[in-house]
Amino acid sequence: MSKTNETSHKDFEKKLDLLIKRFEEQKGIIDSYIKRERDWKKDKVLHKKEVTRLEKKLKKVTDE
């Protein structure tokens, strides 16, 4: 294997490793965002149910 071919091979490996690391980093950020978004939506649904329940209770009390 020639010196330049070996050097370009090592450069390619370094660049590939860098891309893989960046991909993993971005994947972690995206996964974290998705988790927060799902938690937010779940909380939103729970809060909406609670508000609806309280509105019904308030209507029932005011109608009496």
C-alpha cells in the first residue's frame, strides 16, 4: 500500500468517525426533543380532561 493511499484511507476513517459521532449526537438531541414533546402532549391531554371535569362540576353546582 502506498503512503498516499494509506494516508487517504486514514483520513477517510477519521472523517467517517466524525460523521458517525455527529450523527449520534444529533440523534440524541432529536430523541430528547421527541420525549419532551410526547410528555407535553400527554400532560396537555390530562389537563384538558381535568378542565373538562371541573367545568362539568361547576356547571352542575351553578345549575342547582
